[in-house]
Amino acid sequence: MAARTGLEADILIIGGGSAGCMAAIRAKELRPDAKVVIFEKGQIQRSGSLCCGMDGLNIVAVPGKDSPELYVEDSTIYAEGIEDYGPSYRMAERSYELMLKLERWGMHFPKDKDGEYTRLKVHHRGKFLVAMDAPQLKTMLADKVLKAGVTVVNRTSATGLLTKDGRVVGATGLNLRTGEFVVCKAKAVILTTGGCARFGLPNSGYLFGTYDFPGNTGDGYALAYQAGAQLTGLECTVVYPLIKDLEAPLMYIILPRGGVAVNVEGKPLGEGQVPHKLLMKEYQEGRGPVFVKMTHLSEDKIREIESILFTTERPVQKRFFEQRGIDFRKDLIELWPTEYYLCGGHGHTGLVINEKAESSLPGLYAAGDVANVPRQHLTGAFVFGEVSAEGAIDSLDKTPQPSIDESQVKEIEANTYLPLQGQGKVDLSTFEYKLRRLINDYAVPPKNSYKLSQAVEWMDKLESAWKTEVKVSDSHELGHWNEVGHILSCARLSAQASLERKESRWGLWHYRSDYPERNDAEFLKHLVVQKGEDGSTKITSKPIQGGVL
Ligand SMILES: Cc1cc2nc3c(=O)[nH]c(=O)nc-3n(C[C@H](O)[C@H](O)[C@H](O)COP(=O)(O)OP(=O)(O)OC[C@H]3O[C@@H](n4cnc5c(N)ncnc54)[C@H](O)[C@@H]3O)c2cc1C
């Protein structure tokens, strides 16, 4: 048995990214004496999708300009109707206060010549993207977390949620450096582990060369499913057109500032918009690649764009373009589709939550990309980080001290360390490559019944090989092995949900060649995935929650 560390917390936050940091800061603001613990798989100063900073808060309803109601109207169009009103409204309603708070914390939101915040148009309606100049956002948040007295357990990856009498009472983790098993009891648990970035294999073939943070491997989806929580939107396999070979974002930066997307013949596509779905159609129908063009822009405008691209989100872009000899003044930027992935921030996949960030399991909250609030981006991670902390703090006095079921802890411990007992020979990275190649083959669009059934069958076969045949020699590889298990679970759940949604929706994201049309009569509803009593996957449906809060 591995060495064990025991911790007790009022609130345990799993994942120290955008939502996790914000949840911890808010909990300490409300109750400075609360014991708040974060399990972070990486190192909190740089972990997660944020890692440096961001150039825009994608959803801000600036009073007097755009309303939360208009935002929900817009996002419902993008979600093609599969969106609950409550959480999206709550996010938009709190977005402006959130922005002002970030500003008070020293983040810069540029203003135009009239002294108004720079609002950019990337949605169908309104101008909800507010420009932000905040390259130090993640380190600022991490410093605040540490200064508030939060216990940050870095390099510790959650491996199981602990439940007692139907309530979530803590979690287990694996220390990736020492191999120690960490058990933390908590009155409330907030899940903020991001999406599943390592899902399909990127064109480059690099396992970690993904658009989103490669440490996000759907752990939250898999752990919540195991614990019995409801998930939804797993059939929405997201893909975006981004810089070929670099997978770095640029559309929301360049297009609202006058750049245009063009096809191979140089013809503009979706002028005046950020036409993700239209661009993906070019690839779907064999007309790709597509490009971003800035050659018509003034030198001043190009410099403004460069100063954002090369400093804030992924500063490596400067070196990338220089080494390839690409100059925006005369060259186009070639875009290619990213790998397919699962995400509540850019797509629709996540735990079912309400506007209080409560999941379907008592004691468990979820915020950010792990939760289903369609296309909530950074705003959603921050707002629901705060909302979940408020709910968790409010629950503390009403919740008895948690007690845990030792037999459950032992079972999770045995599963976490399983490969160390065996004689596996297959190299772990080779195994992950094969798994993700099969995801590309069978679990992503264009989907059809045969391919999706193959995906489920392959995941079953691979699961047994993953348990018995993969070689793991140290605690780092053990963490990697656990991640691969989570990717595998996500792939199976995604294929199962995709089989159920016998229609096409969200452009290429859920395109079924055997059901090419959208079918609102039968499928204007959430598909809810949950572990059944007998251990099999249960898929039910839930009506869309419309209307005012
Ligand atoms: C390249 C890029 C650019 C973006 N640009 C913008 C933008 O300009 N504006 C905007 O509004 N949005 C933007 N977004 C979206 C936004 O960044 C995300 O929606 C948001 O940061 C998600 O926050 P999160 O806390 O859910 O996930 P993350 O910030 O990714 O945090 C998840 C954390 O969980 C940890 N973790 C994972 N599994 C475990 C485990 N088992 N145990 C412990 N810890 C674990 C990870 O290490 C990570 O630190 C961008 C996203 C990307 C990828």
C-alpha cells in the first residue's frame, strides 16, 4: 500500500485553474476562517487553460449597452436551443460586477476615446466581448489564493470522489511526485477540473499538442460519473479552426478588429462575424483550408493585433510566425481544425448544474469547463467559481462533519495503483496514441451508428487492456495512466450519448451522416448520462429549462 496523507477541509476544490482559484478566493472573502483546500494536478501558478492571461472576457453585459436577456437570446441561438435559461442568465447578470472586480485587482480593461470599455462583436447579437489586457491574470489569481491562506496541494491529481449516504464527502488524490495517496474529507466539494482536452488526436500526432490545456483529461467528468452525478452534452464533440500546427487562438482577436476569414480562393466567409461553423463547413465539404487575412489592414491596426497575439494568451505565437517567415502585412494565416474535444466552456459538455452551481449530487458543486453552461468561457468559470463558493460556504453550518466509508477509500486506492501490481508491457504513450486514434476513427464526426457502436466496443476492449497490459514504472506514469482511463471513459460516454442523439446539431460538432438533419420534434432536449444501479450507463432526457429565474 502507498503512503497515505489525510486532510480535512470545509471546502475541497478539485482543480486550481480559473474557476478553482476564483472559488477559493470567494470562499475566503466570505469566511476567512474556513478551511479551504485545493487539489491541483499541476502547479497553480501556471496550470489550466488560462496559464498566462487572456485578451478578452468573452461575455460581459455592460449595463446600458447590452442586457443579460439579450445575451441568453444570443447564446440560445448558438446552442441551437439546448441550453437552460437559469445558469446562462446568472452568468451574464453577474458578468459586469465580475469585470469590475478584476479591474480592482489590477487587470486592465482598455477604454476607447469616449472613455467606454472596448466592446467587440463576436456574437450574433450585441457586443459581449470586452477587451482585456491581462497577461498576468493566472499568477495574480494564484497569489491571491495563497495570500488568503488556502491550502494548495500541488501535483496532486484527484482519483475519486468519496460519497456517504448519497452525499459527496471528500475526494482522494495521487501525489504525482511522491506517489502518496491523499484522502481529503470535506463538507462541500467544488469540481473545477476543466474539460477533456486530450480526446481526439491532433493532426500533428503529438499527444500533448492540443488547443486546450493538455492536463485536462476529462477527470471531472469521469469521477463525477463514477460517483453517480448527472452529465449532459457528451455528444457535443467540439472542434474549431485554429492556427495550423500551433493550435493557438486568434479569431476573437483578429476578426472583430477588421481581419477577415477567407477560403482557398480568397473569397470572404461570414463577413462581420466570427463564423466558426461556416469555416468548419469548408473542411467538412472538402474545400479547406481556410485562412485569416490582414493584408488590407493599416500598419497601426496590424501592430495593435500583434501586440495582443504576441503577449497575452500564447506569446509563443511571435516565435512561431517569425520562424515560419509569416508576416501579416503580406501573408495569410492558414487555419486547420483542432482535435475534437469535450468542453463546457467552448462547447456543451458537463455536469448538470443549476444557477447555484449545484450538481445533481448533494455536497458537490461544479464550475467552469467541467460544467454544462454552454460556451461560458472564462466569464462562466469566474462567475460560477464565485457562485459555487457562495453555496458551499452557506451550506457549512448546516452540514455535519463528514465521515467517510473506509471500504470505498480502499477500493479507489486499489484502482488508482492497479498497474503497479501487474506485469504490463505496453508503453503508456503508445497506448494513449492508439486510444485517441480510435477516438478519431469512430467517436467523432462524421458520426454514424456503425462507427459509434465500434467506438463503444473498442473502449470496452481497451479498458481491459488498460487495466492489465500497460506498463507503469513511477508515480508520474501512474498519474498519466489514471488520465488515460478518464479519456477512455469520456470516449465511451460520448459515443453512447451520440448514439442516442439520432439527429445532427451544432454544425460539425454532432454531425451524423445517418441522421443529417436537425430534428427538434424529437431532440430539442438534454440527453442526461448517469451511472445506473447495475453499473451500466443510463441515458435519459431532460426538458430545456426556459424562462425567468
Ligand atoms: C487557448 C485558450 C484561449 C482562451 N481565451 C479566452 C478568452 O480570451 N476569453 C475567454 O473568456 N475565454 C477564453 N478561453 C476559455 C477559458 O480560458 C476557459 O473557459 C476557462 O479558463 C476554464 O476554466 P476552468 O477552471 O474550468 O478550467 P482550467 O482553467 O483549465 O482549470 C482546470 C484545472 O484543473 C486541474 N485538473 C484537471 N484534472 C485534475 C485532477 N484530476 N485533479 C486535480 N486537478 C486537476 C488542471 O491542472 C487545471 O489547473 C480560452 C481557452 C483557451 C484554451
